[in-house]
Amino acid sequence: MSTTNASADAAVTEAGERPTAARNRNAGGASVGPGRVMGGGPAEKALDFKGSLKRLFRLLRPQRAALAGVGVFGAVSVALTVIGPKILGQATDTILAGVLGKQVPPGVTKEQIVDGLRARGDGTLADIYSRVDLVPGVGVDFAKVAQILMVVLALFVIASFFVLIQARLTTTLVQRAVYQLREEVEAKFARLPLKYFDRQPRGEVLSRVTNDIDNLAQSLQQTLSQIVSSLLTVVGVLVMMFLISPLLALIALLTVPLSAFVAAKVGKRAQPNFIKQWATTGKLNAHVEEMYTGHSLVKVFGRRDESAALFDKQNETLYQASFKAQFISGMIQPAMMFIGNLSYVLVAVIGALRVASGSLTLGEVQAFIQYSRQFSQPVTQIASMANLLQSGVASAERVFALLDAEEQAPEPADPARPAQVRGRVEFQDVSFRYTPDKPLIDDLSLSVEPGQTVAIVGPTGAGKTTLVNLLMRFYELDGGRITLDGVDIAKMNREELRDQTGMVLQDAWLFGGTIAENIAYGADNPSHEEIVEAAKATHVDRFVRTLPDGYETVLDDEGGTVSAGEKQLITVARAFLAKPVILILDEATSSVDTRTEVLIQRAMNSLRTGRTSFVIAHRLSTIRDADVILVMEHGRIVEQGDHETLLHSGGAYARLYAAQFAEAMAETD
């Protein structure tokens, strides 16, 4: 990779060359850094809850084995848990049988006791005795009770073990799915055109990649296994309830439609607030990121109060949206508990009547009451997880919106390649505009021979940086074509095209790493000697050796340990090491002092030898020795020639020279 700066930096163009949305600034009016804009991102739209939920399941599809394991282990654990109350009811019946049997003299049969009670007119008690498996004169069989309790304990222990395995599988499949999602987002970034980033605040994009994906992972982690277990529990408990008493089961089922109705109504009201919550989170992150990046300018221009006011406004909006989302969705659980308690009371009352009538034993009613609790509990859990699920789906849709964003034109199936890359560049009737209604470049034609240095000058917004961005295919043409050694670059592979190009921009981009690593970024596995050679040629070596750790000095991602001019020198060394066929210098020496500029210019003269170079600059020393100087105005080349010729012509270049370069010329001479 010989392109020396990140594509986001390459997208930085002059004021006036971007779409309106990309020229927005914060409310304080202070620009806080090139290419970083305030704004709210794309307009919010109603959440397609079902569609996004289906897409989430498709995201989990590669983890089918783990997902099946979650279902299997969940089913086994639920089955064991559901059987428990039924067996536990047998212990209650055994105790009751012992208590009643102790009160009956030995030698009397149960049938005689029942007949005697009915003859005495005590039919209710007779029904209870008829349902109890008692032995006259024998008390409670504690050995049998202990055996039943040990069986129940074993069932619950085994069920807990399967729950543990299910939780581990859930963690595995969720993290793998989120890992894959992050990879898809990373790959998507490589396919997105720069115009997407032009229209998106950086904090908003970061929020989707970090906050939204993390929230999605957390929501899936907390809800997936729980929902599976809850649904299986509902089914299992319902089966057991019907086996014990169809009448009581139907009574318990009466509350399900009411629960579903309440959950749907409350969830529908909560969902728009979850959408607003995460959209506002992205806006707030964008604002914080911009204010942190440009905190010096904010203070210098006295916009701290306005920045704080905007923060307070967005923070308040986020608070209101989050509060409403959590409060409204939080109403589901108490509503479900109330409905569940109604079911519990009905089951308890009617169950007692069924015991009195002899239709059920006390143990069966006890088991059924436990089942009614188990039945209402998962329904309540599913409803209470609605807020987590809604929040996760809202975040998922924001991530899916990024993944669905319009991509740059696909690479050609059979990319063209120049037979020999010599560096001949030709613009043929090129037309381009950032927005359809605002023309920028129309019918521009230009031929650059191999090894020529072309300087491009003109007022802000003339299209200078856009010209080289089109050459790099950071943007696609609206008309015409650009060729490299006779081959249309639109038919070339972008990576292969950019491998032939080195770029040094006005905004020096350094990443967190050593100075040696930053210089080596422009080449594939260069040796230390090659790095030092490039540093010496660009006068980086002289200040690096004054640092305690030399080339191993670690820079942060803002390059805070070196000066602005030294950062620029490092990026120049990066381009030098790459040895590209085409060199692009976009105000590359704007951050260095005059003496350093002279040294860099000498290094650039050596670097440009035999290479086609495009130089965008205002300083005289940068363009004075260029083979061809292009003067651009309103997207057109109005003049071209060498320095002396253009000066004597008395045209646009001479006016620019008189206005901008006369003082610099006097200082240099």
C-alpha cells in the first residue's frame, strides 16, 4: 500500500468542494477539524422490527450447531425442571396418606372408611379419603418421602448442569455472531465510497460500530437462552397442567391472550423511544468527538458555552428518550405479574374446590399451583425482556443500515493493467459534481507525460484536490475518463491503481505506533536500513536521533509527541519509502517552517525524478520548478504553462502571484 494517508484523510478537500451536508459545522461556528462535521446522520425511520429480527436470526444461522445445542440442552433442563413439581406432589400425597392412615385403626379397609363417611353424610371428606393411597394404622413413610425428595434434588441438579452448558453455548454463538458482524462492518468500510463518510459525522459512525454492536451483543446474550428456556417452559408446563387437570389448565390459559395484548400495546409505544435513544446516542457521540478533537479551537473562538449548551440539549434529548423507553417497557413486567397473580388466585380457589370434591389430590393441586407459577413466570420474563430485545433490534437496524449503505462500484471481473506503468496520465473530457445540481468540474482535459511535475493552483473551491481524488478513484466520474498509460482507470483494480501512487496530504496522519512503523506504513516489510535511508533523505533522521528512543519512539494516534512539522516530515518519509510511480502532494509542506521546507523540497526533487507528480500548493517554492502549472477556476483549467511563461502572460496566475506569492518571493530571494 503506497497511499500514505488513510482514505478518510484523502477525502479532505478544500472548502467549497464538498456537498452541503459535509460543510456543516457545529452550532458555535468553529470548524473543529477537516472532514469532521456536525449533524444528525440519516433521517430516522420507523423500525422494521420483524424484518430486523429475521435478519438477526440469519446472522445466527452460521452458528446452527451451537443454536441447536442451546435448544436441546434447554429442552432437557426444562423437561427435568417441569417433572420436579409432579414428583414433589407425590411426597405431599405420601405425607397426607400417612397422617390420615395414622388416624384409622388397623384392620379397616379404605373402602369401609369411605362408605362410613358417606353414610354419615360427610361426602367431602369421603372424596378426600377415596383419592388418598393410605394404609390404615400406618403413619408417614418418611423413607419414601426422602426417596422422592432425593429424586427431585437430583433432577434439579442435572437441570442446572444443562443450564450451565446452555449458557456457555449461548455465549459462544453470540460472540461468534458479533465477531462475524464486526468483520462484515470492517469489510463494508472498504467498499463504501468516500461520499458516505462525507455525509456522516465520525462520532455517529463510531457509535454504530461500537455502542450499537455492543448493545446488540448484550441484548442477544441476555435474551437468547432466556427466551428459548421460557418458551420451552411454557410448552412443558402447559402439557403437565393438562395432564393433571384440563379444567385448571384452561383457566390458566385465559390470561395468555390478555398478557399478549398488554405486552404488544406497551412494546409498540416503547419502540420509537428506543430508536430515538440510539440515534441520539450517535449524535451525542459525534458532538463529543468533535469537541474533543477541536477543543483548542473551541476555546480560542470562545465557543465553549455554545458547545456546552448543545451538549446539554442533546444530553437532555437522550435522557428523555432513554427514560421513556425504559419506563414504558418496564411497565410490562408489573402488568404481567398482576395478570399472573389473577391466574394464581383462580387456580388456587378452583383447585381447592376440586380437592374437596375428590377430583384431585392435595399433591396434584400443589403441583398445579407450582406449574401455574412456572407458567406465568416465563411469560412475565419474556415480556420483561421486551425492552432488551427492542433496544437490541433498534441497534441492529442502525448497524444493518450501515451494511446496506450504497457501495462504490464493484471491481471489474477482469481488471485491465498497463503493459508497463510509466506514469502517463490523461484526463479526457472529465466531468464531476458532488451534488447533481452543483457542477464542479466540466469537460476538463489534461495530458501529463511520465516524469513531469504538474503544479495545480487556484482559489479555494476551484477543484484542485478533487482532481487528484478523481485520479485516485476516491470518487467516480460523472463523465469522460482518466487513463494511466493508456488504460482507463475505471477498468483497473482500485488497489492496484493506488499501489502505483504515493500521497502526502496537508493533514499529516499518524497512527499509534513507533516512528519506524509509521514510516514503514507506505511499503511492504521494509528493512530498518531502508527506513533510515528514507528518513535521512527527507530530513526526519536529524530530529529522530534527538529523541530518547529514536526510531522506537511511540507516537499516539494524534502524534502528540512530535511537532506538526515533524509529523509532516514523517509522512513525506513514508511516501519516499514507497517509491511510487505517481506522487501526489496536497499542501504537503504547509506545516513546516521555511528552512525545513527548503530541505523537503530538495528531497522532493530527488523523489520526483522519473515520477509523475501532482503538486497542490500555494507556496511559491513548491510550484516554482514545476514542468507545468495548471491554474484552475470553477472546475476548469484557465491557464497552463511554466512559472516564467505564466508570469509574463499577465493572466490569472500572475494575479495569484501578485496577491499570494510576492511576499514569499521576496523572503526567499
